Amino acid sequence: MPTRLFAVDRQRRTQTGGVAVEFALGVTIFMLIFMSILEGGRAIMSYGTLAHLAREGTRYAMVRGTTDPSITASASDVSDHVESRANGVGDISVSTTWPTGGSKAPGSMVRVSVSTNYQSIVPVFGGFVLSSTSEMVITY
């Protein structure tokens, strides 16, 4: 009978490190998946904010388009307007163009592009450039 107890004891001693290794691998994989989901959500939120800023800038330029240069919005006016609304995005770059020959008259087009360098909070994922462009017809 005592030899059987020693066999169980010997078996337990040989398996003591297995649980720690399985736990370490499981936690590592779980944290990688969890942080990937968080970073993906954060990047999608930043892109949505950039898309909104591009539309907001385009709308600002669209309703201020006219043949009267004293009323017409310039590229710097649009950039200032977009940057004033960019809360929590970081440093953004705004580019405003009028693709129909530079005309700001009603019926012409205006295009606003907004971009930023997205920096991940997890060093493994690095960073990349996010950008969004919006284009509308000047109506007023």
C-alpha cells in the first residue's frame, strides 16, 4: 500500500510546471486578442472622427462658396474651422481644393482631405497614416 502513495506523489511532482506554462500561454494569447480588439476599435473611432471632420470642412466651404471674394471661404478658413473641431484626434493636416478650375461659384466642387498620424498605444502595433476625403457641390 505505501508504494502506491509514493507513485501518486511522484506523478504529481512531474506535472507541477505544466499548469504554469499553460497559464502563461493562455494569458498571453488572451491579452494579444484583447489588445488587438481595443486598438482596432480605437483606430476605427479615429477614422470615423476624421471622416466627420472632412465632411464638416467640406460643408463649411460649400455654404460659403460664391463669386464674391469677400464672402468666400479660403483654404486657411476651412483649415481653421476643421482644426477647431478636432478634439482628441491629435495633430491633423487639412487640404482644401476646388477641383473645377479653382472656381468657388455655385455648381463648382470643393474637396477637403484630412489626415493624421495614428499612433498605437501598444508598441507592437506601431503607427500608420489615417486619412479621409470629402467632396461636395457648392450650392450657395
